[in-house]
Amino acid sequence: MKKRLRVLLAMTLVASTLMSLTACSGDKGGKESGNSGNSTENEQGGSVEDKTADPFGKYEEPLTINVVRTMDSTVTFNEDYPETKSLEDNVWSHAYEDYLNIKLNYLWTPTGDEYNTKWNMAMSTKALPDMGWVDAATYMQLVEADLVEDMTDVFEAYASDYYKEQVEADGGITRAFMTFEDRMLGLPVTGTTPDSINLLFIRKDWLDQVNMDAPKTIDELVAVAKAFKDAKLGGDDTYGICMGPYEMAGECDWEGFLNGYGAYYNIWVDDGSGNLVYSTTQPQMREAILKLQEMYEAGLISTDMAVNPNVREDLVAGKVGIAYGTYWAPISAIQSSYNNDENAEWMVCELPTVDGSDATTQAWGNGSPSQFFFVRKGYEHPEAAVKMINLGFKLDVEEPATYNFHEASQIQVQQYRLVACWEPWRNMQSCYRVWDAIASKDESKLETVNDKDMYEIVTGFLDGTVDRSRIGYALVNAPEASTYSICDEMNKEGRIILSQYTTITPAHISEKLVTLDKKVMDAMLSVIGGDDISAFDEAIEYWKASGGEEITQEINEWYKAAR
């Protein structure tokens, strides 16, 4: 294969990180007329010069496509409604036929455990479906076997303007993961979003009691935590900051604290000279760990932070008044705090930093897509895959009450789509509409059921009439001092970063990193708990000497080739 494939491939590859999809409704999907191409596939197959490619063009004759998908207990049906009868007979199968004249023929629909086995058999016999979605490992095996159609020109010709906008909106991450020597093998499945950054949450009612302001620096944060503890605002066992095992990404984690030092955990970042370095091994991490040790010794963080997966219950119970978390944290533990304590009042803050400057934060995960959608090499109608994704965007947004959630059966009918792409900033777009409606006092700007629900909550929050059981949603969606207002500002200012290693990690690298990363994390925890910082230094040296330097060299070979 090509040079880049030789760098990337191993016999077995690990699946990519799953990112939580967002739940709010999106923007004006698929209303554009689309794009044209000079040389594309026509509706009956074959190369055609100077023909307009219609992103929503309906085939003159019925087109049956052989496909596959997984089936598990979350995929449900209800024969009482034409929209939910079966996998072959539902609102999305009807849409594919009505709008595109496409009929899906499911060759196999195993459970998740059996899905990869089926793919292995299909690859060994080269009896592949016409198109389908797979995990990272299977996708790379298909690429290595030269079984994936080059979709570069087909995408440029047939993708709707809106689909292309979403591919660009995620910074090109999903496309990068499927690009080899400037050719796109398969289609980008957007949905991975960089909005899952860490923010700081503080009980404002406690700040008022100790007569302090929200912290801008790490030292101010420590002072606030100490004041909360000394004043015993949550009782005799009050402590300062709720932190649990690092794996608790989302709420009560400590990624945001590290980011306040300019330290980032387990991502590859450019060192400024055109080389990638592993963030965990950089000097800023050492400084952050020493500060956590100081806080641990002072009783400002939980004594069992390394092993207690239920540490969030301390926040809910009112023992602690500070926590780090992602945009959705207010609708989980913080909302429970409101429910349990009529005096609780939380505020959202940007991350405190060492010197009080604006923080740059990493988004949760490395931004890799959770699934890969491909067309088998040689299939006569590769443009059909693009058209179905175009249509998916269009109908999901224009008619969500029909194509997203079926009210009568209470079934998420969007799960019937062959491949579901989402807007990377789906929630953010909904916030824009809500904020615009609030500013203009024009509710006609609200496009979806979710928009209207959030508008009601946020306006109630602003005028003091919202029910306390819904305040968490206001802290997410309000036009100021909310998770999304801060996320929006940070995004526009370029202060959200993802790993610069935007390809599927070969197995020999990922397996080695698991071992090396555990060694470093164990050292981090031991130092936080009181061991000398030399334990961390030794772990970093071990990381470098036991394969880390070779991994860094290999990844930089990829980085230089990919730029």
C-alpha cells in the first residue's frame, strides 16, 4: 500500500473512542440545492462529463442496495404504526424510497458481538455488502485489503452544501481519519464534537457566605476551597473540590485543573516547532501534580479520589462546593444538588489558570469518529451513500417530529437510519436560536421542539420563575454565564484543542501506550497522595525509555507525511 498506510497499519487495530452524541435539534439541514461536478456518476452508473450532480436526485428506476447493520435491545419496533413496523418497513425506509427511490436490502443484522465476526467472514470471501458502517479495526482491515471505494470525487460532486459544512465544522477531524494520501476512503460520519470541554462549577451561595469572588487563578481557587472547608459550609466533613478517578470524564474529574496549568492528558500536541509531543510527559504536568499534592495534604480534595467512582454523591449531599465538569454536568449531579438543597445556587466559570490568563482546554477524548461508513470498491452507485446522508440531515432538521422521535410509540426512530450523521455543534446551534429569540423577543426564530423547551427554561431562569428542577438546563443554555456561552467564546477564540494525531492508532502503539500510560498515572496518584515527585519523574523516564520515544518518532513520521 501507500507510504501512509505502511506507517499506520498493524495486523489488529483498536476501535476508536466513542464520543457522546448530542441530543438537541440541529440547524437548517439540507435546504440547499447542492453542488455540481464536472465528472461524476450519473443516475444509472458510469462516468458522465459536464452533468449536474443532484445531491437529492431521485433514481428513475428503483435501486436496491445490499447493506448490513447491528441490532441490539435498544433498537425497538411497534407494528401498530407504519413508522415503526420493522427494520425494513419504517419511516426512514419509506423516506429512502419516496425521496430517492432507494430500497435497502439487509443481508445480515447481528448483535454487536457477532457483527465483527460477520465482517471477518465477508472480507475473507470478499462477499461484501454494497456499503455499511464498521468500527475502526474493521475499517482499516478493509482499507488494507483494498476493498474500499475512493469517495473523494463523489463526495465533492454529490455532498450537499450542508453536509460539507458539517464536515468542516468539526475542524476536518472526521475527514482526516478517512484520508490517505489526500484521497478519502469512505464518507465522514460527523457527530464527534469539541464542545465537551472542562469548566469550573462553584456554589455561589457559599461564595457569598465567605465573601469571596469566583477564582481567576489556581491560588485563588485553593483559597476559596480552603475557605469553604474552614467554614464547614457542608458540615464537619466539608472539603474543597470534588475530584474522583480520572476516568470520570464529565463531572468531578480533574482534567480541567490540569488544563489550568497548560497541561493536557494523553493527547498529541504540536510543540511549536512542527513536531508532536505526548502531552502527559511535558513539564506542565509535573507542576500540576505537585499542586494537587499540596491540596490533597490540606484536605481540599477527597482522600479516596483515585478509587471512588461515587464521589459525585459528595457534591449531591452538599459536602463540597467546587467541581470540574463538561457542558452537561449541570443537568446531572449539580441538578441533584439543587433538588436536595433549597439554598444551593451554582455558577459556571472558566477554568482558573496559574497566572489568571485565559485558559486553553482540551475536549474530552481525541476527536476520533466512533464509526466509519464505507462503500465497497467497484460498487456502481457510490453516490447513493452520499445522497442518503444528505437526506438524513435534511429530514432530521426539517421534520424532527417525524424523523427523529416518534411521539405515539415513544421510539427514537432516528435509529432506523442506515448511517446517522449529526452536526458537530448541534447543541450550540440550538443555543444560538434560543439566544436570538430572547434578544429579539421573537419566538418565531425557534425552529425545533427542543428550541422552544430551552427558551421556556432560560427565560424562566432569567426572570426567576423557572422551577428549580430545571435550573440545570438553564446553566447549560443561558446566553451568559452558562456552559455553552463559555464554550462558544472559547471556540471562537481558538482555545479548544484536540489531539493532533488524527488517524486510527495502530495496535502496536495503542497496546504499548496502555501499559506506559498506566505506569505514569499510577505515579501521578502516588505523588498526589504524598510520595516524592521523583516517582513521577522516574515514570516519565520509563515512558520514554520503554517505547515512548519510538512511538513519538513513528507518530511524527505520520505527522510530517500528513501535513
